[in-house]
Amino acid sequence: MKKERNLIVSLVFVLGFSLLGFKFFERSKYLWKAGEYSYLRLENAPKKLGSLEHPKELSPEMLKEIFLAIEYQRPLVNIPFSKPRGKEYQLFLPEEIEEFIPHLAEGFKQAQSNQWLNFSVKCKRGKIFFGAERITDGVAFIKDGKLNLVFRNIAEKLSVDENLNTSNPLKYYPGSARLIEKEGFSLKKNKKSKPIPNWLVVDLKWWEEKLSASQKPEEKIKEKPEETAPSQELKPEQAKPGKEVKEKSIKERLLELKELYEEGLITEEEYKKKRQEILDQL
């Protein structure tokens, strides 16, 4: 009887552990997968990062703007630890992240304070026959109000000859590419205050304000009706035609004509001829 009771207790414990406790020990979960090198996983983050600011709601529109703005440089000679120089490249193209971004936004809503998002995006650069498949991957998390994107590989070629970096990007980055600092972006500094080339810190507040400003409807300028002061005297051509205005106009014209004659600006013959033309209008 005692053995049967112990067996029942054991079964209840195992069942309860399976239903309630198993998920606690789950280390990772795929939120999106499109092949071997395009995926998004929810994972336990290293304890040294402390408590992360998850869950967090970020709009897919803002995340897309952020990812499309990321740029990097690569050295002229692809040698580890060489200084990047020359041309700046866009890390992601719109068609490459169109499917990925909505899942990333959902991932931040699901993530807990001890989890980060592990992502990978495969793309192709170059011409159709001579282009190369490349991999960009890393981790994403929110800390101190900033979005942190720490890359393991930055547009690295996917080929038999080259091995992709699989180490913890917080500890080791062997790549030669370097992310570019600009408005809204900064590079994480190490203990010696030197920028870490693969760790991008995104100012979410700056991007939220930028997106809000771009979406603000333009205020329509109200056209003010032209006002005519009551005391303002209308010009003859603006006033309604009438006998008073017509006579006044002729009088003014005759006086003006006389002044021109008296000042010697016109001849007597011109004066008489023009005067008669004005009088004919009566």
C-alpha cells in the first residue's frame, strides 16, 4: 500500500513538472524561421547583463526604419583587425527584412527580463552570376532605454572556405567590418572607452520622435479673406461705374492735362486735341 502511494505521488510530481516546470528550463524558442540562416529565436540572456527591459512594445514601422538605416564599412583588404575605410554600405535592404521585422516586434513583446532575441538574416550581394550569399546575425535586447544590436557576423560571405563566427558576440568579434556611428546610433564603449565595432546602441527616444514628426499631418494654412478698410477710397477702376465717378475722373484728367501744357511738356495743338477727346466722353 505504501509503495502504491509513493508511485502515485511520483507520477503526480512528474506530470506537474512536465506541465508547469518544463517551460522554465526551456533555453530557446523559434519565433520565425525561413531556412537554415534566416531565423529569430527567443533565448536566455547572459546573467551579467542583468535585468533587461522586456517585454517591450516597439512598432514594426520604427524597427524597419532603424534596420534600414544601419550602415557599415569594410577595410580595402579583408584582414582581421584592419581599419575600415572607404565606401559605406547599407547593411539591410527592404526586401530582406520585410518578413523578419514583424516577428522581431512580436519577439520584444514576448521576451522576459532575462531573455534576448537571437536573429539571423541571409542576403545576396553582387550580380546574378557573380554575387555572394552573406549572413548578418547577432542578438537584440533593450537596456537603459536603448536598443542594443550586437552582431556576430556583419555581411560575412557564406562559403565553404570561410567559417562564420558562432561565439558570444558580447565577448568576441573577429570580423573586419565596423558599424557606423551617426544620428540616432552610437557604438558601445569598452572598459578603455574605445568603441566596440560590432555593438550598436540605438537611441529609441530619438527614433520615436523622428517617426512621430514624419507622421504628423501638415497643418493647412487658412486663407484669410482680403479685407477692405471702410475708410479706404476705391480707385476709379475699382469702383462701380457711375455719373459722379465719371465726372470726377474727367475733371482730374483735364486738370492734369492743363498742368502738362502750362509746364511746357506738350504743345498747344496737342493740348487742344487731347482736351477735346476728353470732353467728347461727357
